Amino acid sequence: MRKMRYEKLDGIRGMALLHMIAYHTIWDLVYLYQFDWHWYKSKGAYIWQQGICWTFIFLSGFCWSLGGHAYKRGMIVFLGGAIITIVTLFAMPQNRVIFGVLTLIGSCMLLMQLLNRWMRKLPPVIGIVGSAGLFLLTRNINSGFLGFEHWNIVPLPEILYNNIFMTYLGFTQKEFYSTDYFSLFPWIFLFVAGYFTYQFVSDKKGMLFLQKSVLYPIEWIGKHSFEIYMVHQPAIYIILELIHRLGIY
């Protein structure tokens, strides 16, 4: 039996992807073509970037239970992240992507295969509160602390931050560099918060609201978000390079 498609979820994903494309276009202009736009390095731009990422990761967790072939989907997304890493390491090592958002989401999807049976035994409200609390508590582990944003609560042992596997987990080596870095912790907790949110609302009438289409072109983008994500950066770079060579800016 074919599962119900929730068109508005595709629309949210499509809008987030359009914002991501805009953000990455400006990133290329600022860092590859020295476009002078100070706002891009401001707090407002940071909040924009974080909003995009939070939406994608939370929504991925929310939608995990909706699709079939979860192991296959997780492997495809994880391998997509691996391809991006390999290509950037060889083609543009100064702007390499290691442990990017696709690697994270693919990892979360695969781990949920192992955790789902146990997690379904938890009351969804406890799962939401617990995972959201853990996300807020561990948000700063990349920089060596438990805490959130400007609030560093407890310093973590330096011995944790000493190899590439620990960097994948979230305990970032000092010499590590990636233009797109989403470690397993804290971000898996945001993914799990999305998972539990779906468990909480799955039998509610609000899910019926998500079924109806609102804006098909945006929803189409959301349905093909993985394919578009895989090609959007090369496409942006080619377009900007052509514009640059034509002397338009």
C-alpha cells in the first residue's frame, strides 16, 4: 500500500532548499569572488543560515517514519555526502566539505534503523523534551563546551578532541577544517526531536492539513531536494564564473 504524501512538508523542504541555494550563492560571491557584503558575516546572516539548517535536520527527523526503505534512503544520502567530500577534496581542497549536512542526515537515518524499536516505547512528549534539551546542552561541543551559543556551561576534556572519528562525533580536532561541518552530536538530537514530534502528531487531525498541495512548483523542488542539493553548488559556481568572465561584476 502506498503511503500518503504530505505535500506541505515537501513545500517546507522546497522553501528551505531555495533559501539554502540563495545562501550558498552569496557564500560563493563573498568568499570565491571577493564580493564586498559585510552583512553576510553578521549575526542576521548567521541566524538565517542556522534557520535553514535547523529546518532541514528537524524535518528529516520528522519525515523519517513516513517513507519506506529507510536503510536504502539512509545509505543514498550518506553516500551523497561522501561524494561531495571526495569531489571537494580533489577539485577545491581549500573549500573542502568533510562531515557535511548530507553525511549527518544519512548517519541519523541509518542510526534510527537501530534505535527506532526502542524509541517507539518512549512517550513522544518525553522524547521531544529530552532530545531538545540534549541538543541545547550539547550545541557547543564543537568548541569544547557543554552549552548553547554564547553560554558555555562546562568545559569538556581536551583528550576527547584528538582524532578524525571524534571529530565526526562532534569533538573537533584543532586542525580540522570544513566549509560545511555538521557533526553527529549535537545535531542528531535535533533530528530525534523531529522524529518524536512526528510520533506526537501522527494521529492528530493536523496531519490532514499537511496533505493538501499549496504551491506545486515549491513542492516539486522539495520532492527532488536530494538531487537538487547534489548539483546546486556546481551549477551556482558555473553560472557565477560565466558572469564573472563576461565582466558583469
